[in-house]
Amino acid sequence: MAGSSSHDIRNICVFGGSSPGKEKEFLESANHLGQVLAERKIHLVYGGGSLGLMGGGGVAIAVFLGGSQVLGVVPEALTKGDIIGKTIREELQVFTMYDRLNAMFNHADAFIALLGGLGTLEEIFHIFSWAQLHIHHKPIGLLNVNGFYDNLLSFLDQAVEQEFPTSSARQIIISAATAEQLIDQLQSFIPVIDPSMSRINWSTKESRKKLRLDLSLRL
């Protein structure tokens, strides 16, 4: 059963590589995403710092120069010794990596994964698994520049064929080749409600306790 579409997206959390990657198009696409966010008056939430696709020359600086707000969420340990560089604009310091992801989740209306490695995949799939469990219904998208995520999307399709995730779970994550297309899809996203998951009540005291334990798992 499909839910209703009512996504007033004001803040988007973007995950992306701490390296600019091999191809020049990767950094260009990150900068362009930031420009599009600013043009649409959408603010940015990211993991802080100035490295790779997210910081200088990438998404965060483009959003800032375009006039939108930028919030970087950084674990305190990463602020020592110039490990990740200076955060663009406002910085929120937290204690752990879980606190970081939780803070980014709470400040965002939708999520985008740029190109990246293990950290980017861990973050977007964590958000993906929470959506599968109906902890939230916020839109999630992959910016599939130069077919970067083609194999990952094929893997998800194969996993559905082998009856691991359901087809409704597969529909949670969307992809597009351009920033404009992806944001349009995020704004028009209609969640597909899985009846077996809709019975979960995360508002109870016992469920909140279990949620705190389960959020660190990779589902």
C-alpha cells in the first residue's frame, strides 16, 4: 500500500567520499549538487570538515556560496589535529559516530549519497535499514554519476530476486544521474508501506530500548 506524498524538503543530509575520487566529474557533480540545493533554497547537513566531495570545492562550499545554510556534524575525536579540515559554516560537535549519524538524521528531511567508499555506504545503508523498519519514511537517493552505483543497484535487484529484501524495501532507495532529477524524485517520493513492518510500534518504552540496541547493527 502506498503512502501519501508530502515532502516539504528544507534540509538534505548528503553523504560522500572524503576523497575527491579519480575522475574530475566526481567533484564537479558534488559542486553542482550544492549549487542546485542552494538554488532550491534547501539547506545542507553533512559530516563536517573540508575534505573530498563534501568540503572545499564540493557540496558544502557550493551550498554556502549559494546562500543556503550548512551544518556539519563532527565527532569530537575528529576535531583534533586537523584530521578532516575546517567545517564549512556551522559545526555541531558530538561524542560518537553513532551520535553523528543520529544528529544528521534528526536534522534532515531527506538523504543523498554522493560517490564514496565504505563510510558513505555504511551511512546510507544505515538510513535505508531504518526506513525498511519503518522508523522513518524520509526519502533516500543515490546520485549515480557516470553509472557509479549501477553494480550496487544490480546487487539490490538480485537480492530481491533471491527473496532477501522485499520489493517494497527495494523501492525505498531511488537513484538518478543528475542532481536535478534526484531532488525532483525525492520531493515526489511516495513510500510503499510493508504491512509486516507497519505493525512495529517504535513509540513504546520497550521498543525505544530495543531501538537503541539495534541501531548499531547492520541489517
